[in-house]
Amino acid sequence: MIYPVVLAGLQGEAQPTDSALPPHFCAEAAIESRFQSVLRGLDHPLFAAPTVVACEAHRFVARQQMDAAGVSGDLIIEPCHA
């Protein structure tokens, strides 16, 4: 059994805001986001439910997209630095 950890945070000095989502959460033309695509790729008997690490500012969109992808994994919230 493989226990995947999906890191869904920001890179570098970028500061999260409520109005701007990181690109991996954005769905284009009503197609699932890259984040959801990664989660769906882990839907295999070889993998346990993933643990997702996301920034506090994006915890709701991360959980919403996990639910939409049918993923029941854990969500770990990391603090955002202002």
C-alpha cells in the first residue's frame, strides 16, 4: 500500500489572497482542475486515501474539490504567512 501526500500550496514568495486561487485549483472550460486530476489519478487499489496539505487560505476550495473528486482523504492545513 502506498500512502500518497499531495502538496497543494504555493511556491516561493507568493502570498495567497481570497480573490486569487493558485493555478492548480482553477478549472478551465468546466473541466476539472489539475488538483482534481491528480486526486483522480490516485484512485487505484494500490493507493490509500491521500493526505492533502494546503494553505489555510485555500482550505475550503481544497476540501470542495476533494469532495467533488470523490476523495475522502485527510486535509492538513499549513499556516499562511502574512
